[in-house]
Amino acid sequence: MRNVLIVHGAEGYPQENWFPWMKEELQKLGCEVLVPQFPTPQGQVLADWMEVFESNRGQLGEDAILIGHSLGVPFVLNALEEYPAHAAFLVAGFVGKAGNVFDESMKSFSQREFEWGKIRENCREFYVLHSDNDPYIKLEKGQEVAKKLRVGLTLVKGAGHFNAKAGYVKFPLLLEMVKEEL
């Protein structure tokens, strides 16, 4: 069974949104699921997040599944420039400026040119999910990520930012998609 890493977003934490539910559901299937606390809002720079990732890297392996939410998306893309994985699920993500109040604190993650060829080389499967009414990250940003990865975008109507405020304490669609990669 594959190991899974779930990466929260800016000012996020492992026990929020659908992360605990997803961890529990995947553990029932025999996966080892890591949902580390990344430094935020203090220490929210790519180098500090990479330290946390690298300290957990030994538990993941080259066949890992990476799931990023919000700021977790450009973080996963950064990780994939250096490390291989089996699949990446990118939820409510962006590259460049997100166009919200968090842009300044997220610039080390996303405001640069990514090595898209290397990212695609290091990961076999990509899934990009975005909502049509995300209050923080416009749909166009998700479409840009999908285009750069050369994959389609899964549009989820009315899902907001896929967080608890939008009713996402469970995420059955994402679970079913991940199951197909196990």
C-alpha cells in the first residue's frame, strides 16, 4: 500500500478541514498517512517547509501520493522538482500570485518559474481540483496549474475553498480519486 502525505495551506494545521477524515479513511485501506504541521504563519517560507518535508521523506518513498491544499499545492510542486512520487492531488491551488491577502507570505513558494518538465518527469499522475466559487483563489489559477501540468481540471461546483467553512470536513470525491491510485 502507498504512503500518503497531506499538506495543509497558509495558517493551516493537520486537524482542520477534511484532513483528519481523509487520514482515517486512507488508514482503513492500509495506507500510512502523514499530515505534518508546517510552520505557519511564522516561518512560512519554502525553506522551512522543505525541512519538515525532508524530515518525513524517509517514510514516503518514490511511490508516495502527495495531496496539497491551497498553499500546499505550490509546496507539492516545489517538492516534485526534487523528489519523485506516484501521484499528486492538487486542491484549490495556484502558482504565481494567488491574488489575495496572503500573497506576500506565500511568495517563496509560488512566485517564480517552476521546472514543469522536471515536475512531470518526477510524478506519473496529476489531479487538479478547483471550485467555481473559491473566495481565496480564482478558478483561473487552478486552470493555469492544470495547463502547466498538461492535465484536465476537475471542477467542483459550489465547493468554496474546500475547507470546513464551505462544509468540507469530509471529501468523498477526493477519497474515491485517491483510491484509484492505490
